[in-house]
Amino acid sequence: MNAPFLYDYLIKLQHYLSWQTEKMIKLEKKIAKLENELMNIRKLPQTTIEKIEYKFDQLKVETLEGTLNIGLTPNGAETIEDFAVSPEKVIIPQPQPILFRNIQTKVNDYLTNECKDILKNIEERYSQRLDDTYRQFILQDIGRQVDERIRFYIQQKINNGQMPASGSSKEIEDEIGEKVKRDIEQSIELFIKHLPKEG
């Protein structure tokens, strides 16, 4: 090995070791900072949530007030949270007001004329007996959620590029109307199914 080559090699080696030393110092500082933060987090008071159990057989309803969030179930959702439609995703489509109104009219007719019988059939299936006031309460609550559901399905069609160029389409009206009706029936069934049995 000649002297200039060895000298260059030692200088490069010194630079490399110097760089590694700086890197290790930085990493050690970061580790110390993280350990410090971890210790501070461990010092904070912690909340422990025990298991929550609901006993529906002990539930007693004396008055019905407020909003009953039955929810409309797309794709067989099982919890109230599954029914939520985030407001930023639901945009009232401006070119489709005729489509919206036509579907709304069909679904409202369905709620007014057919849903009472469907509700009674579901009550019989699950051995439940509701009075007319309670039935009316359930149907009114669902009625308040229908418009949002229609908008959701219209927006879904828009997002998938399935909307016609004109303002309305009989085929899309029927499809969305049937989806909302199916959601209504599933919601009623889910609600009745989870009511506590009498006696």
C-alpha cells in the first residue's frame, strides 16, 4: 500500500466514523426524548371502562318522547352506527330534483298505505303486540329518515356514473324506491326483533 492511498483511506474512514458518531448521538437523543414522553404518558390518569351489559328485560317504557333512532339498514347493518350517512358524502344532486321527488312520493305512499300491515306481520312473527300509537311513532320516525336515505342512493348512483343524462329514469326510480322500501322493512324487523318480550 502506498502512502497517499493509505492517507486518503484514513481520512475517509475518519469522516465516516465522525458521521456515524453524530448519527448515534442524534438517535440517542431521540430515544431519550421518546422515553421521557412515554414516562409522562404513563403518569397521566387512566380510565378503565368495564364491560357494559344491557338488560332489556328490565326496560320499562312509560312515555314515548323525542326521536326513536331505528335507522334504515343498507346491507343488513346490525348497529345504529352502521346506519349513519356522513353529511359530507350526501349531496343533494341538483340535476335530479324530479327523480328525488318521484322516489319520495312512492316511498311516502308505501309508508302510508302498506307499512302498517308489514309492521303488524313482523309483530306477529316475533310475538310482539304494539298499540297504534307506538306503530305510528315508529312509522313517523322512519318517515323522517327517508329523504336522507333517498339522497344516499342517488349519490351512490352519481358516484358510480349510473345516472341518466335526463332528469329522471323510471328504472332508477324503481330500483332506488325498492332499496329504500327494503331498508324500511329491515329496520322495522330489526327494531321489533330486539324489543323485550312481554311477561
